Amino acid sequence: MRLHLGCGPHKLPGWENHDADIDLRKRLPYADGSVEFIFTEHVVEHLKIREAWNFFEECRRILKVGGKACIIIGNTNL
């Protein structure tokens, strides 16, 4: 499974695209080690620092062994 989180109107073909339907401040609705790749850009900077760290921990939890995450962060006040 490949997740595109915080996609807005920019859907990636062949990916599971999510925006406001998944709250990145909460536990992600995926089983441990079930995701191959996570992609998100210009989303984390909208979270508070603790929320961002929790999101990173959730990404680690749901990634398969050897899975990858590409998290692009723009201008931030973290």
C-alpha cells in the first residue's frame, strides 16, 4: 500500500489518497507494518510540535520493515 496523506485536490494515480478524511493528529487507521510508502508534503508544518512527533511515530508504526516515508516540510514555526 502507498499512502498520500494531506493530498488536497492533488490525487496520485495508484496511491491511496487522503486529506481531511484522516486526522493526522490522531492514531492512523492502519495496522502495524502494513504500508510500503508514505508521501506527504506541506502538511506537517500545520501541526503543533507534539502532534508532528506523534505523526512521525505513527508513520514508523504503520511502515513495513524497509518501508519508506517522504515527508516534505515547507516553511515552519516548529
